[in-house]
Amino acid sequence: MFFLKKKNKITLIIHKNPDGDALGSSLGLMIYLRKLNYNVNLISPTNYSEYYSWLPGIKSIIVLSNNNKFFIEKIILDSDYIFFIDLNNFSRIGELKKFIKNSKSKKVLIDHHPCPLNFDIMFHDSKAPATSIIVFRLISDMNNLNKIDKDIATCLYVGLMTDTGYFRFPTIDSETHFIAGSLIKKGINIYYIYNHLQENYNENKLKLLSIALKNLKIIKEYNISYTYIKSSEIFYSYKQGDVDGIINYGLNVKNIIFSVFFFEEKKNSPIKISLRSKGKFDVNLFSRKYFSGGGHKNAAGGIIEKSLSETIKYFLNIVYKDFNI
Ligand code: 5GP
Ligand code: MN
């Protein structure tokens, strides 16, 4: 990032419903650039889950709302550089998209999702298991690994840990563990991180999970599982992030290679879809084709403006008519 000049105004933008990697990589980069005395703002198009509220620097995130639209528009228009982090497409930044259209700033991409749009400057590697890896490489290329402190390391480690399914996915390699090791050397508290992300559930998260497990269906002949949660089945309040991870249960069934989760958050709201696969079946392509979504080969998401029952019917039709792996 040798193109940056000291006086530059930099805006970091992450995707809707930011996950651990979007938050970790952007916060790590924000803290790092601020240490170098750059003027940096970090904007999210929607709020983040409370499970991440302890992340270093997270209170600095400016979350788009009705009250701060003009303030955010001004920040974006005044920026010299806008960094788009952990996303490859403007459909992922919701309402912020319209502010970007009018901005003359240079657009920089830092991401690992396949098939990105073209940006002025690109730090992109679809083989990287997390965007946080790319941020680490950028800091390393600037010969500034000594600037990584415990806070930056914690943020990057969270991105790495969450996007690799806690160091399980086939995307990881020896560099992943080398970088994780370098971050651990900065004094991060691994158990604290794990405890806050995985041992901190409210009981309603488990109740949501129980609905999804009750509704789980297996299509044996195609090695597919799917499940759903209907808004009328939810009788208690829950937090953003409480449905995260539900998708994995269907994928963990023996012989299943493709799993889908349909979520109707509120009565008549569009259906949010999560897709996961094992091996060569590409859920990114599947989601792009049928659910105007995207993501990675083995983990993708999408959304559809149909009722839950219509959505499931639509999905089953696709599966029965032209499913071919
Ligand atoms: P999740 O199922 O956890 O919401 O998302 C899994 C992956 O798919 C993540 O990499 C996420 O960035 C991507 N993803 C989720 N929803 C969408 C979407 O609506 N559009 C696109 N392009 N990607 C998505
Ligand atoms: Mn990511």
C-alpha cells in the first residue's frame, strides 16, 4: 500500500451483516493504519452481531442508519481511497452503493471471494482462506510486522479462525498456521476469543437450532440436506448472529455433500438462504444462478423474494430437474 500519502482520507467499507472475517480484517487494518497516523473511517451498511461486540476498535465502526446517512455520504465523498473489504460486488454493501456511485475516490479491493468486479487497485486472492490473511500479507509487504500489536493480532486471528471454521476447512494451508502462529506470538488470548464466540450463546440461539434440527430433511438419492425456520415457529426474541452455524448441522450428516438453510426472519420477509457443500459441488455458482447470491465454492448465501413454501418448492424443482454433480 505504498500508494498511500500521509494526508489521505481512507474509508473502509465492509459487507452487510458482517461476519468474523469482515469485522476482523477491517478492524485489524483500521487499527494498523491509524497507528501509522492515517485518517481512517470504517463503515458498515448494517449492524454487527453482539457476539463480536468485544472486538478491539469495534465501537469505531460507523453503522449506516437513517440518522447518519448524510454524515456517511460526506465521509465517502471526501475520501481519497475507499477500501472494500471481504466483498467482491457492490450488491453486498446495501444502501451504501448509491453513495459510492457519486464518489471520485480510488477504489481498492481487499478480498478473497472468487470472480470480483474490477477495482482501481486490487489485493485479491481467491485461494486465501480469509481476507484477514491478505491484510496480514499487506502489513508484511510494508515491512511492518513489528507494528502488529495484540489488538490487531486479535482482530486478524478472529477473521482467520471464523472463516476457516476454526481451522478445519480444506482452504487452510501451512501459511494459515504460520500466520496464526505469528499472531499468537503477539500475545493474543486464544481461549478468551473462543469463549466469547462459542461459549457465550444465549439459550434462544439453541431454541432456534432446535427448530432447524426438527425441520431437517435429507434427500438421500442426491446426498442433499435442507432445513428451514419459519417466522411463525419463533416465539422468543433472539439476536443477530443466532442463526449463524445452523447450516453446518445438515452438512455434517453422513454422505451429505450439499446443505441448504432457508430462514424467514419475519412474516413475509424475503427468505435468506445459506448454502454449504463438501468437495467439488460449487454453491457459489449455484447461488449466483438461482438465488442472486454468491460467496465461495463451499460456502455461499443468497436471498429470494418468495414465500418460504414457494422458495422450498422452487429449490426442490431445481434439485429434481437439473441437479447434476
Ligand atoms: P452465510 O451463509 O454465512 O451468510 O454466507 C456464506 C458466504 O456467502 C460468505 O462468504 C458470504 O460473504 C457469502 N454471502 C452470503 N450472503 C450473500 C449474498 O447475498 N450475496 C453474495 N454475493 N454473497 C453472500
Ligand atoms: Mn471472508
